[in-house]
Amino acid sequence: MRSMRALALFLSLFAFWSALSGRLDPLFIVLGVLSAAGCTWLGVRTLESVIGPHDATPKVHLWHLFTFLVWLLTRIPPAGLSIARVVLDPTRPPRPGVVRFHTQLPGPAARTLLATAITVVPGTITVNVEGSEFTVHAFSPKAAEDLATAETQNRIARAFNAPSEPPPRMTWDPIHDELPEEVA
């Protein structure tokens, strides 16, 4: 099954190359094939070390994965606007903190997708993942709402044919205990 992963990676990389180059000249096609083949050769072992061996990776339901990605893309603009409001309005100070929680997502592939989804949305960034424990820096408590309700985790679980999980017990460690005097 390593060959199927390698083929999928090669085709994805070649499609990405083709989309970025926008050219169908024989030279660009050959360069794209060589680049995708080289990256596949270098990356297939790394891919397995991140998402696990094929037999340990749960089957992915492509429709649910697609709907998760669409949902994730709809989360980015409002989160960006929320961050912009806090940055531009001096009466709204940021309240950064670190959130820690455990997830029941199966396997490294699902947890990698969760870590990436957290980082893609403005206002949150995955700082560390150890097994099922996530450490996330959040610009404000509101930025971590989707994690607190387990909305993101459950959408990923659906894509990996895993059961939904209840909202996790989270700990919020504020970075600043007090607001600066000029803001208070």
C-alpha cells in the first residue's frame, strides 16, 4: 500500500505544480513530473512517519473530509476579522493564553489534521502535541471556542469514521495576569 500513498502524493504534487505554473508546455510538464517525483521520493517516508503505517491509519470518508475543509475555510474570515478588531481597537485588549486539552481522535493522521486546522485559523496556533494532549496558544478565549465545544474535533472524527467526543476539559492559562495600566 506504500505504492498507493506514493502515487497519491505524486499526483497531488504534480497537480499542484500544474496549477501554479499554469503552462502545458512539454518543458513545464517534464519539470513538473521530475519535481513531483523527487518530492515524492523524499517525502513518502516522512509522510508515513507523520500519519503512521497504512494498516494503522483509519479509512478516510472523503465526503466528510471535503465538508470539513469547506467548513474550515468558512471559519477563517470571521476569525481574521475578530483578530483585526482586537488589534485595531485599543479598547479591546488581547487576552492571549495557552489552552491544554486531550482529544480522542484516532491515530496520528487525524491528530495531525487537527493540529493543522488549529494553526490555519487566525488567532490559534498549535504549540505542541504529545500523544492525545494538545497545547494551543490562543489570541483570546473566543479564538478557542470551536475547540472548547469539540466542533473541530468531531468534524475530523466524522471524516475518519470515529465516534464523536464530548467537549474536552480544557485548562486556560492566561499569559498576562493583569491588563497593563494604560488599558485597564
